Amino acid sequence: MGTKGTIGILTGGGDVPGLNPAIRAVTFRAIREGYKVLGIRRGWGGLVDFIPDENADNSENVRELNTDIVNRAARTGGTFLHTTRTNPSKLIKVSLPEHLNRKYDKEVNDVTPEVLKNLEFLGIDFLIPIGGDDTLSYAHRLHKEGVNIVAIPKTMDNDVPGTDYCIGFSTCITRTIELTHMLRTSAGSHERFLVIEVFGRYAGFTSLLPTMAGAADRCIIPEYPFEIEHLTELLVHDRNLNPSNYAVVLVSEGATMVHHEDMSIESDEKDMFGHKKLGGIGDKVAMKLKELSSKYNNGRRVDVVNQRLSYMVRCGEPDAFDSIVPIAFGNIALDLILDKKFGRLISLRNGIYDSVSLDIIIGRKKVIDVAKYYNTERFTPIYKSFIKQPMFIMTADS
């Protein structure tokens, strides 16, 4: 074993269903091809905390993977390698491991030299990071530093450019549809509006696609600031048409109201990639709908069922798509390593598996083409033709 070299694999950012199947696919194929596989724990955090000393206990940072370990884990959701939002290029002082405290004393530190040193010490010849644009932006940095990188896209928001699909997206859509339909019973019983806040910082795919599938009457996306009075009028209309007297709207967490440009945040504290934790737009929409509803409902107020789905759509086991796609992604990662093609991002475009340059993630956001896919007057998806569209219809980028 390990005669061809050593492959490192890690998962960064938020957990999603499908990560463990991807780790399994990489490990099975790599061992079969004659590589040794090291699982790096807690994303980039494992490479920061690692102590390059033969006598140090690094069992909390790195573990060798075998088929027994990954086979058991592949049936479960989340990531058994664990994950963090650590950014080694902007590591805050309080997050420095003890052995680096004397070497780095700034409030924000770039510890990339330590990461490179640790990769060399571990003998990692090839690195496969699985993550969203934050995790992969640091992978791009390492690629420029000479590390042999093959990246796998993962994010429920499906907002990594260069690919129609990211691991976790299908399960997120499936759960959103299921949970929304379950919540209909409460909304219908009380004849209320149902406001559901879903993930989506910059891209509204997790709101748009379930609405297209019939989960909601209207959807609000980050790409288009919405007028709350107009939304209220539309929902009153939807409620009046519904025999059970209720209406449903899905609201992306990154959505903003007209004249309120800032996203709704839970805290001013930022993570190492500069993001504040979003949350609360659903509460604001619910409050305003309740306040304005009487204006469009013959003077009678409509109450609201308000629910944030949050981690309910990212927990548990992967659906069929998120069990199958990671197998393909993991095997393509090995194909690229065998072909010595590095600095690549594995992609799925128009139903075809491929890879693109990792450079594609720098300075770009993958968002909904509003003019093509979103009716800004009706707050609904536009889908005139399905011919030659990607599997999830609205998820391709130029």
C-alpha cells in the first residue's frame, strides 16, 4: 500500500449529506490504485493544529483511512472527518494552537507556511479538499503555492461556479419540499400565511427550485430585493384562492427588502472568511405580513406560521442523488491524480461529469439569472422550456 504516494482528503465549511460517500469513493479507489490515504480532521483546522514532530500525538488532526472505516461512515450524513470554517490565511490570534503562539502574535495571522510544512512532513503528495467557495478559495491559494490540488464542490446553496451541482444540494431541496409540505397542515388548520426561511446567502436556488416543484406559492431570493407590500398582496390573493385558506412563501436567508439593503444577521461577529451569521429575514417578513395583511384582506388581519428550516435540511442521511454523485466525484478525483492534472475543480454540467480550472472560483459568485429564471412581478420561477437545460433546470452558470 502507498507505493504511488499519499493522498490527503478533508472537508471544510458547513456539513451536508453526501460528504461521507465522497470520502468513501476516494478512499476505495485510491487504495485500489496503490495510494495511501490520510483523512485530515476539522478541515483546514487539522493542518493548522498539526505538530510536525514524530513524538507528538496528532491523532486528533490526522488519521489513516482504510476501507472498513469509510464503508461504515458512507451510510451516514455529515462528515466523520469533522469540519470547521478555519481559514489559515486569516487565523485570529485566539484560534492559534499553543505551539504557534510564540511565532505568530498578530490579531489576524497567515499561517500558510505552517500548513505547507505540515503537508510536507505528512508526505502528502496530493490533496483533495471538499467544500464550498470559502474552503476552495484557500485550496486555490495552496495550488498557487505548488500543492497538487483536486477539489470537489460541496454546498447546499449550490453556489460554487463552474458546476451545475454541488454535493448536498439535492438533499437540501428534497428536505425543503418535504418539510414545507408537512408544515402546510398547521398553516391550513389555522388559515394562516406560512413563511419558511431557507439557506441561501447570495444564491436563491434553495428557494427557487422547491417553489418550482410546488412547495410554495411564492419565493424570495437574494438576487432581487423585494417589496413587502407587493408580497403581502400576492399572498392574500393566493390564500383566497386556496380552499384551505392559507398561502406559502419561501424566503432565502440572504434576501433583502427594498429600501433595506443589508442582509438580516444574527450577530456582528464574522467567521474567518468574513461572513456574518445570517438569520432573521423570515421573522421580519412574517411580522410585516401580519401587519400589512388587513390592507389587502378587507380589514382583517392574517396571522402567520413562521419557521426557519436551518439545520433540518443539512442533517441526516443523503438522498439518492447525494449518494450517487459523490461516488462519481471521488472517482474523477483519482482519474485526475492519475493523469497528473491538478488545480482542477470537479464539475457536473448538463448531465456530464468533467472538471474545470480551480481559478473559476476566484472573484465570482454563482447566482440565479434573474431575467431568465425569476418573475420579479410574481415572485415565482420562470420555466418556459426544459429542452437542453441542466438536470436541476436553473442551476447552470455561463
